Amino acid sequence: MSTMSVQALSDITFDEQDANLFLVDDAQLRADALKHSVLPRLRVVMNVAIARIREIYGIEALEDSIVSVYPNFRQKRDRELLIKYESVFVGLGGQRKAKWPGFARKDGKPVQILPFRFAFVLDQYGVFTVLENAWLKGLDTRSFEMLLRFHIDNEHKVNPLCFASGMAPGIPYLKDLPLLAPLRDEYQLRLKHKLYDNHFLGHTYHFPVSGDTLKQIVNRFAYFFPVYDSYIQMAKGLPIRLDALVAKLSAWLERELEETEEQTELPVPETLGVHAARAAESKVRVMPAMRWQVFQRDQWRCVACGRSSHDGAILHVDHIIPRSRGGLDALENYQTLCDICNIGKSNKDATDLRNRKG
């Protein structure tokens, strides 16, 4: 992983304040907070994962895919927003302007939307990965059967990827099979009864989630990418390249293991103590309800530069007068800053940027 990618993950944290957001009763406030505060951080995680996929497999994930996000509601609405979103989703899915000749629709029209997505999800319990399948119902039987037969034909190749990535198929209860039946028997029964909904779920990493944990989540996402890529190749009407990708992953993991064994512990420069102290102060948490009130008051924009989540900004709540200088934990002592402007403002700077005149 590149230095820039590591730094990007080092600056990202999902914590109990994000979990508490799902307890907010105001549907609009909850939706705005998810879209403008949580979603941009999860997008950074996806960007790092795409870079990791490129590093391991030499594949540009966005050559055939787009990044889809949820929630993705319109800002200007005729009616009040009533949906109380229960999760945040950032995933890879097939490009919608493309044609997918490997699949067919029931109505005979060209396939433009694929029935599977590979994503990072955040809900009130934590962060996890999912490969969801069959969410689109318009494809013909042959198309859905193709996806299930892939797992029957390649079970011995997919299983090691499941172990490496922590991904497990969501197994429904089928009366005709024992609970611990082989996956091959389960997939055969799914074909018989036309049960096409075949999800894979990763481990849920409970809050707080940051740093090395996020790197592990990204790696595990990349480890399972060959399964998603196989779906894409089938949709394109091309042979799958599962064997080649698994070989590249094995070689990459071997190199990583060798590099880990060669690393030695380095002394920590004294100057890091200054950064650690500043980071410690930034970790003092704003009360959850207060945090979203600050963002809402400042219209989900950085009060210094005006950037919002639409510009890729990650928003922070900043103490105008730092706590170390007697600043209060009160709404009037908070302001919204983006990640860039917050880094530029030291803990000795008590400037109220909301009152600047442009």
C-alpha cells in the first residue's frame, strides 16, 4: 500500500458517535449526517481498497465498475424526508452505461444493471464488507443460475479466499438439508428451488474502527475481489480469470510475509511526542447530539474554505478556544472545519472562522 493510502486511513476513525447517530429520531438530521459526515470517510476506505486491488492484481477496478453510495437522496425535495436510514453503503457495481452480453433480461432488453455489488457497510454495530447478490430481479433464470454454478464449479478455489478474507456465505435454512451440509449440496438445492439470493458477509468490526483495523478491512476486501471479478467477467461474456488472480494474490501475500519478517523495530523520534499530544487533544470527543447540531448549523460545510462532502471534504468539529486553554464544550465554541483546514489550525489558534469576512 502506498504511503499516501496509509496516511489516508490513519486519518479516518469510525466511533461510538457514528453508532449513536442511528439513534437520532430526526430523519432529516440522521440522513444529512450519514451523507455528509460518515459517507465521505467510507469513500476514502473504498479509494484505498481500489488502490490495493491495483497493487495486488494489476487491475483497474473502475474499468468495468462504478462506486455506488447509499444514502444518495436529492438535497432539494418536495416532501419531507421520512426514511430513517439504518446503514451507510459504499460499493463497487457494474457500470450502468455498459452492455453486459453474458447476462439476459426476462423482457429481452439489453442488460445495463448487474444484480451484484461488493461493498463496505457501516451500521449501528460497526463496519463490515458484503458481496450482495440477486438484489435485481429482472434477469432471466439462466443468468442467476450462472452465478450459482460458478460457486459449484469453483468451490475448492473460492473457499481459501473466504478463509483469507473472513467472508462467509449467508446460508438459508433449507429443510431438505442438514445445517452442516456441504456448500455444493446447498447450491444444488438453491438451483432446484430457484433461490438465487447468495450473499457473502464479512466480519463486523465493532466501534471504534481506525488505523490498523481499517487496513485489515481493506486488505480482506481486496482478498475477496477475485470472486467479484469473476462475476464481472461472466457478465461481459468472457472466461473467468480466477486462477490468474489467485496466483497473483498468493505471490503478493508471500512478498508481504517476507517483508514483515525483515522489518526491525525503529526508535521513535522525540518530535513525535509533539504530534502525539496534539492528536490526543483532537481525540477529545464532542457529545454526539452536539456534533450533528454543529454540522447542521454550519450547513454541512467547512466554515473556513466552504468545502462540503460533495467536494470530497471530511468534516470535523473544532473547538474555537481549545480545551487546553479553557474552551468550553458548548455549541457556541464549536465550528465545522474540513480535514485540511483543521490540520492547519493549531491548538494555540482561537480564531472563530465563522465570523470571517470574505
